[in-house]
Amino acid sequence: DKENFFLIYGENEGLKNEIIEFLKKNLKGIIENQDEAQIIINKELFYEKILNQSLFEKKKIIIINRCSDKIYEIIENIIEKKNSDIKIILNVSRR
């Protein structure tokens, strides 16, 4: 629970899904699924979701599916903000 970013990578999709389910059960927060393409198309909306906190939902778990190196800059910017109430799971796709 101390880590904010989780990188899930590998060829075994079943194992990757098991790890993501384990993290979802053991981390506290509202779960939100995103696709890398959606985030890249609308970076500002994604930053707003992450940086603006609701009075009702403090902690968030964001699962970003089909990740590639295209999202690196966005993740780097999020790391700089140091928001401990957000956990991000990066589910990397094999190409």
C-alpha cells in the first residue's frame, strides 16, 4: 500500500489479470479503468481527474490498459505531483 505505481508486464495475460485483481482487492479506493489511447487524446481531462480530489472519494485506483512507451511523459508528470491518494496500475501490452 506504500507504492503508488505498479507496472504489470509479460506474455501471460492470465497471470497479469490475476495480479491486477489481487491489487484491486488489496488497495483501497475507487477503481477506474482507462485506455492509454483515451489518455493520450485528452491529457488535460486525465490530469484533472488525477489532480482534482472529490470530497467523497479520497483514494483512487486507476488501471491504464494497453500501455506503451507513449504514456511515459504523462506518468513522469504525475510522479512529480506526488499525490499519495492515487494508485496507478500500468498494464503493458505486448506488441
